[in-house]
Amino acid sequence: MTAGEQLNFLLTNRLPRRWLTLFMGWFSQLESPALTRLSISVWQCFADDLRLQDANKKHFRSLQECFTRQLKPGLRPTDARPDIVSSPCDAIVGACGRIAGNQLFQAKGFPYTLEELIPDAELALRYRNGHFVTLRLKSSMYHRFHAPVDCRVRQVNYVSGDTWNVNPIALKKVEKLYCRNERAVIELESGRPDFSLTLVPVAAILVASMKFHFLPQPLDLKYRGTNLIPCNAAFRKGEEMGYFQHGSTIIVFASEHYRLCPEINEGISIKAGQALLSGHPLPEALHSESGLSEEPVATLDL
């Protein structure tokens, strides 16, 4: 590890993470065009890949509005092939591949188990010997995430936790980091019992907040509600589900009937809507039986 990487780790993980995160959450919501412009200018000094020219608007009232920016229409087309699971977000692909029984990796030499990340043992069991893809959203990236398939969400399992940085440096130093951090477990019902999919968005330091359009309030360090949150939201593939209020991670779990697309390898960049996993096409009759032909019931505040 270089001196710069060591300094990055110390600054983001040895400081009081909770209080720093609460402060940043407050600061990012301040509505001041001048302060926002200054903050973005400082941010751009450290993030040369911040592409605000892709945003749907040119000026932001707050830093949070910039973090959660929408993009111009058409910039994230969704792979419409019925056998393809598309990426839910823009990301750098971290660890990915086969799950060995119930064991997978956050980084080389740093294993964790399905049951340690997913508190529902029955749900975790579906992904034994399946596949996983870790998608890391840098702070400069587009922070909104989308449905990777036609699906319905009936429950969110919120797991409160820490706010460790989820960058590669921390992943190589902190064991079972994802299992320690605040996260949400979201099973996607697609009407295909053998083709299970689950998303696990993991929050991180600074603005550890996840907003789902189908839940009444954000899930963050101030949340004091129940952990099992019932809902009934249907999504078409590519439809927006929510957003992070800062960069973080989404781990995609797929049962063993899926396979990773050939181009998915550790370290590549991927955009929301691009092919991530493939399976067999969904028969039209089964699609009708799944109930997904109904009008979506998600309340989208786009």
C-alpha cells in the first residue's frame, strides 16, 4: 500500500465515521448556490471523472442535489433482451464470479458468507453456488439505481450498521466490511422461481443514506423504524428504483441458473442498463402469471 493509499484509509476510516457522516448529510442539504459551486469546485479537484455535463440540469441548489442528479434522457439505454439482467447502476465491477457454497469475497483473501450479509437464512440459501457481482459507485458517479429485470418488491430488510468506506483500500484491510455496514436486502420477484435475484445496497461513510421511491422515508443513520419494511412495488426493467445520496456499493446475487456475461470482469466500468448476467428467456405465459403485466404500483418521485 502506497503512502497516499494509507493516508486515504486513515482519513476516511480512523475519524469518527458516524459523526462525520451525520455532518456531511447536514452540510450536503444546505441550499446555497454559491456554497454549492465552491463545494463542487473542490470536489472536482479530487474527482477528474465527475461528468456534470451529462446531468439533466446545469445548476444545483445543494451538494445533495448534485450527488443525486438525474441524467439527460437516453444516456442510459437498457438492454431489452429478455434473457439479460442489466446492471442496476453505473459502477466499477469489484469482486465477481461463482459463490463457493455459501462463501464469496469482498477482495482477494477477504471472504464472507451469504448468511453474514443476508440475515434471512431462507433467502441466503437460494444463492448457494450461485453468482455475485459487487458494483462500486464512486462519489463522482451517477447515484441512481434501476430495476435490472421486470420485478416486484414486497419487502425491504434494513440492517443498521457502521459506515466504513467501501473503497478498495478498506476492502483489503477490514474483514467482512460489507457485513458490518448499513445495508438493505431487496429480493426481486420476477415470476421465475429458479431464477432468483436479490440486490443488497450497502451504504458507506459521509452521506450514508439510501432513498427508495417505494418507501416513505430514507434509510439512514437517523432511521428508527422496523427492520422488515413491507411494500408492494412493481417495476419494469430499467425503471428507477431509488438512489444513494453518496457513492457506495450494490451487490447483485443471482441463483445458479444465471451466468455472468463474458465481458464482466473485476475492474471494468459498467453503466446502468448494460448486460450483467444472462439466463433463459421468460415464456410469455409465465410472464402473465407473474402479475407483472399489471400497472406498476411504485410511487416514483422523479
